[in-house]
Amino acid sequence: MIPPHSLEAEMSILGSIFLENNCIKKVSGALDTLDLYRESHRKIYRAMLDLHRQKSPIDLVSMAEQLKADGALEEIGGAAYLAVLVDYTPTSANVAHYCRIVKEKSVARQVATFAAELADKVYGENPSEVLSVAKARLQEIAGGLDGMNGVSASDLLSFDHRQDQYRHFVENIDRERFKTSFPLLDSYIRGVAPGEVLTLAAYSGTFKTAFLQNILLRGAEATGLYHLFFSLEMPAPKVFERELQIQGGATGRDVEYHYRGHRDSASVQAGVDRAGSHGLIVCDKPRLSVEKIARYTEIALQKYGKLGAVGIDYLGLMQAPGKTLFEKVAHISAEIKNMAKELRVPVILLSQINRAAATAGGEIEMHSAKGGGDVEAGADFMLGFWRDKADTLICKVMKNRNGAAGMNLEVEIERETLQFIGMKPYKPETQRQSRTQRIPF
Ligand SMILES: Nc1ncnc2c1ncn2[C@@H]1O[C@H](COP(=O)(O)OP(=O)(O)OP(=O)(O)O)[C@@H](O)[C@H]1O
């Protein structure tokens, strides 16, 4: 059976935006991209949103250019189809009405999909849990329809409603939240939920890229979910080499020699077997904007289903509008947070530290992140990597949405293989020495 949809209403909305660019504010307040049924319409709408964000006019010429740059012009039917949309729509006056039709169809599709999922659940799970999940999810779907008017009775949450939501939230914690797989660190931050951002700020050369790779690989292995890694800095072959090192306990040279056929290595083979059996997806395109990262993430969600987390290496290499570093960082931080919320994915973002902090050295602080307070404002969790005088690598919990902050953890790492072994409470060198001296023998 064909899922409910109205292509006519979708065409009229897109046509209305062409006729009256300002309509996009009304449309974007009422509809998400995924509310549109036809994939080509979603692509056109996304391109319109991109132009709107860039404050460019939304007309046939700029849209054709934007879609061409996205590699989507042919897929949507070329410039000719854009002209069809304009001809199809006599006036933009009824755009709110068309939005309501499209939203209603989208809600109907969501209910149908959820009903099918629910039918599967009732065979395996506890009925009261199934009902509680069903209630919360249906309320959420209904909220989308009510939200068309901007306000909705379901936004006023009673105690029972809040309790249902919390129960649903807690029941799904393990399935939904991204864990770093370091028990001590996870016990402090209790996982990064979909919609949340964990930012790691670190001195250069403190293994921050390696840390991100380690936790994404561990996450993919532990959950069976695909994890997405945007490597703006390192090309994919280098990411691959390190992946085999981390998974097999090999050195970079072992991996290279193995693939050049000079020398077979059991640890490299172990890395191949381990890494090949679970899903890390890598995108190594340079200079990506948040909008492009969001679009790749949507494609990944469609292709691979739910994602365990999205990792980005690193903020300073992303493209953003703005004249100053601060404007760019403010834009990226805010938009990354929006992306995490809209696409319901946990995001792990790497960031460098500013020059003053880098020169001063020593224990890292929240304001050490490059680009100032906006990095911290966009993050639900913030970690920092620094080294003490004895060259111990330390992970500091600088901001924690789920509890206390300020703790320092000693990171145990196998430097040759880039494997993160574990984290334990950090004892500064002075304390370690004084303790040793007290031991009588
Ligand atoms: N394949 C490799 N095997 C082992 N060590 C490596 C390998 N590649 C790089 N290194 C070393 O590991 C250290 C950490 O590298 P990594 O890229 O994880 O750190 P980073 O904090 O992201 O660095 P940067 O800020 O320079 O990008 C570097 O000092 C580097 O010398």
C-alpha cells in the first residue's frame, strides 16, 4: 500500500516559496524536511533552506546552482522541474493550508510506521512497558500536528505526562545514549543522548583524534549500530590504518607492511576481522559546513538506520559564515546543536584550544577552547585533554549536563598502537611521590 502523501500540496509549497521567498519562514516553522514524502522534494526544500540561511534569493537560477553544487540537480528532474513548480502554483496565499495537508499526511505515515513497530514489540516485551512507550511516542507524534498552530495543549505537561516521558527516557537510556566505553568517565557523564553534544577541547598532539576513533569504534562494536565519522583533517586511508591499529593492536608500520605484502601480521589481520564486522562510516571530505554535515548525516540515517553517534574532527576545519573566528565558532556551535536535536543523534565534536592557553600550557580550562565561550555554550558535555609535567595524559570533565564537573582522569594509552586502554582517577605527581615515600619498605 502506498503511504499517505499529497504531491500536489508539496509542489504548491515549493512553488509558493519560489513566488514569495518570505514564505519559507512560515514553512520552516511548520514542516521538517522529512515531512515531505518525495525524496526530490526534500532535496529541493533543503536547497531552499540553505539559500535562505545564506541570505541568498531563492529563484530558479540560484536554486539550479545550489542543487548542482549538491550534485542533486539531475535527480530532482533538472531546472525544468523547478520551472514546473513555479507554473504549478498560481499564488502563495494558501501556503499555510498546504503545510497543514503535508503535515497531516506525514503524521499519518509516522503513525503507520509506529503501528507496525508496535505490532512486533507486543510479542516480545512486557505489555505495560509497550503501552508506556506507545503512549509517549503517540503523544510525540500528535504534538507535531498540534504544533502547526505554534502552540499546543500537549506542550503543557502534567505530572503524569512528565512521569511517562521520564519512564520512556530511562527505559531507552542504554539503547539511545552514546557511551564512551570508559566506565569511570561514563559513570560521571552517564552517556550522550540523541540531541546532545559532547565537545573535546585539547592541546595539539594529545591524541584527541585517536580518542574519537577509539570511542566510535568501541560504540559501534558494543551496540551493533553504525557510527559516522567526519574526518575533515585526515584522509580516509590514514583513518583506515589507525582503525586497524586500534582494533588489532598493531603499529602503523605493521599495517602498511601488511598491505604492501612485505610481511603478514596477525595483529593486523585481527584488526581487519574486528573492524570489518561492525559499522564505522567515514566521510573524509574537507571544508564541510554544518549544513553539509547535517545532509550527509540524513543520508546515513536513511541508508544505515539509527546512528550510534556522529563524530566530527574538528571544529576549526569547518566552513562557516562570519568574518571573525568568534562569529564562525558561534555559528558552528549553535548549528551543530540544532543538527543534533533535529536529527536526534549524539554528536562528538573535537576542538582545538586557543593560542593563549596553548602558550601557557598546564591544566586545561573551559575557556581554553578556541573560539571562546560559544564552544562551551553549544556543548552539553565538555572534556579537555592536557598533560602534566610528568607527561601523563589527563582527561578533565569540564562541563557535565548530568552531574558534577571538574574531575581529572588519568588516561592510559598504548601510544604505538593508539589504543586507549582505560581511565582512572588522576593523582598529581606530588601526591604520588608523597604516597610512595610513606610506604615503609
Ligand atoms: N599511525 C600512528 N601510530 C601511532 N602514533 C601516531 C600515528 N599517527 C600519529 N601518531 C602520533 O600520535 C599522536 C596523537 O595523534 P592524534 O592525531 O590522535 O592527536 P591530535 O590531538 O588529534 O593531534 P593534532 O592536534 O595534531 O591534530 C601524535 O603526536 C602523533 O605523533
